[in-house]
Amino acid sequence: MLAYRLAAVALMIPAASCGQTTDDPFPDPIEASEGVIVVGFDDFAALPDVDGQPARPMLLVDEPGTGRLFVVDMWGPLYTIDYAGASVTPYLDVNDAVPVDASSRERGIQSFAVHPQFGAPGTPGYGKIYVWTDTRDTGPDPDYAPDGGEDSHDTVLLEFTAGDASAPGYDGDAPRELLRIEQPFRNHNGGHIAFNPTASPGDPDYGMLYVGVADGGSGGDPLDMAQDLRSVFGKILRIDPLGTGSANGRYGIPQDNPFVGEERALGEIYASGVRNPQRYGWDPANGNLYVADIGQNAIEELSPVTAGADLGWNTWEGSHRFVSGSGVELAEPRSDPEITYPVAEYDPVDPLFGDRVAVTGVVVPRTDRVPQLRGRILFGDLPSGEIFHVSADDPPAGGQAAIRRVLLRDGQQTKTFLDVVRETTVEQGRAAAERTDLRFGTGPNGRIFLLNKHDGVIREVVP
């Protein structure tokens, strides 16, 4: 594994006087023009509206066994798309199994994952898809509940098993519930779920499901759960969805998880101290895992994740100590050697952004499909649609000085993703989009897709 530079005081972090707090810890703006990578894009496919509202796609992944892409809409539908983008086919609607709570921008289908054996007949994972969703159905007892809060709703992990994985639509029975979490507040619910795509059969990580759980919501982690290793909140879990060794008997706990056997911690926990781990991704070249963790008021972070890592929340927000709602303290950045600090981070005051920021990602291209992106870590800002890159071979040591932009070529013009989405919404007769809600998707042979929640169009990045 790459040795991450977690120096106590990184060169990219500005010095400051002791005790000073701010929501602008990185006063030098992100470079707007130097180091920009310009890529092309093609309209790939379009998702249908749901009850007159544009689709809210959250994730797009490849399923090589059946030669299709799967994409989920936050409202509840899951679709398949052929590799040419010519056919979008409804596969299943999660609402048929549980009522999806998609009543706000942050609730709904959080993520989904296709088992790596989905298209391999005769294997334990054949036909299995996992969905991580918010639901209004709070009748069943939760497996994990917070100590406080409002009992807002539940987030559940469901396992769908198709009879024929190659069928155009789901032909299996009702899903099996693996895990249920009672949410204390209405924001910061689930996060990303995924299987490690760099793991091969026989590897200890093959078939292990990573499950992101946010800190429970409100603001500032008021129930102090992200640092509590007895709580699932504010964690990235790693489970065996086909096992049975958990407390509820519905999934397994890998014996090589970092806290297995420790009374002070849940065995499911892979990493702790995250606030809202919306997206993460692996570097195909070396297996390094990075998470895009949405911040509070001062710092959005792209951080490495290793077994047993503590990313600091809510003691730290990125490289700086968290100080309630007032921001972060600038004194003694990155000074706790037990914390895993970001490789890149940015603040909401930067002129590139509007009134809100939220980091998203993460893709590490290692093919020559789009040569200029090879060896970069791709991430971005969810509301503004800004797309960023930093080096994957020599990751920076925090701050935003190394962050550079990715812009889109549209004919003779260079545009941001928000420019593109806004123009399309106007052409569709909708109100001009004021944000993008950017998500990335990945396909075969290094294909990269851009998703948004305003025009229903999936776009592919091209040279």
C-alpha cells in the first residue's frame, strides 16, 4: 500500500495564530485556470421522470457478467442500461419491497452494490444486489439505534436475489433484510456501499461489502457517535453479506476486520471518524481506498482509508480541530499522529462555489480511455458540479493548493458541469438548474460517467 504522508504539520497547510477559528482555513483560492484538464463528453442515456420530477440518479456501476450497467434513482427505481446507452430498462422498484423515504434531497436510495458473482451461475453471490435505502417503515426493531435523537426514519440494507441474473427485469422473491439502523435525525443518513473491485477470487477482500454510515445528522455530531467504536454511526463498516456471524445472524463479520475480538468496539467497523461518507473508491493500481467525506461548515475532505483508521470527526474536521458551528481552529493542524488526515480538502469560501459545498467522488482512472486523466484521483463538489483532480501516484498532504479543475469541452467552448446541466434543463422547459448534485459512475474498461439530479441525462467522459 502507498505510504500516505500524514505529517503533523503539512507544507500545504497555512500557519496561523493559536486559538484563531475560521470557516476559511485555506485562504488562497483553488487555482481556476492553471493545471486544468479539459475533457470531452457525450450524452449517453436519459432516465425517465418519476411522477413528473426529474430522476435523481445516485450511482452507476458495471456488471460484466451480464454485460450491462446498473443505475439507481434516489426515488426508488433501479434500471439497466446496455453498454451503448441505447436502451434504459426498468429492473426493479425498491418501493415494491419497502416504502422508500425520498422526501428530501438527502433521503432516498443511498447506494447499491452488485455482488461480484452476480452473473456467475452456481456461485453463492449469483443474482444478488444490495440496496442501502431510507424507509418510512419503522415498524421492525432496528439492529442499531442511537442514544437520543428523534427516531426520524430507518436506513435498511436489503439483499435482492434474482432467479435469472440475465433476465431483463428482476424475477426474484422479496428481499432479505440484512441490517436496519434507526436514524436520530433526518439528514446524514447512509452513505456509499460497494465491493472492492480490485479484489479477486481468493483474496480476503473478495465479496466483502463496505457500508458507509453517516454520523446520524443534525450538526456537529451532537450525540458524539462518530468517535464511539460501540456505535455504527460515523463509520465505514465491512461485512460479509453471505455470512451469518453478526449479532442478528443475517451477515458475517470478516475475521480480519481491525476490531474483531475487542470488547470496546463493534467487529463490523473498518474505519471510524467520518461525518458523511457519501462516496468512496479504490485505486486499481494499488488498492488504495479514498473517501469523499462531506464536512460541517469549514472543510470538505478527500481522505485515505485503511483498516482501523480514524479520520477524526468530530474532534477534527479535515486537518484542523473542529470548533462547534463556528468553524475550525487553525492552531496545530494535523498534530495528532493517531488521526488519518486528508490528501486534499477545500473550504466553502472559495470563489468557485456558491452558497453550499459538499464533496463527492471518487474515481481513480488507470486506463488510457481518457489519457489526460490517467493517474489522477477524480472527485468533485456535489452542488456546484466542479470536478477536481489530484495526483494518485504522489497524493498531496492536505489543503487545497494541489487541487486542479476538470472542465468540459462543448464544441468550441469550455464549460463547467453546471453550465452543461443548466443549459439542458432550459432546453427541456424546466427551471434553469442552480446546482448539479454531481455523482460519478464507472463502466467497463475505465469508462467514466457523470450523473446529476436535474435533467435526467447521464453523460460519459471522453477524450
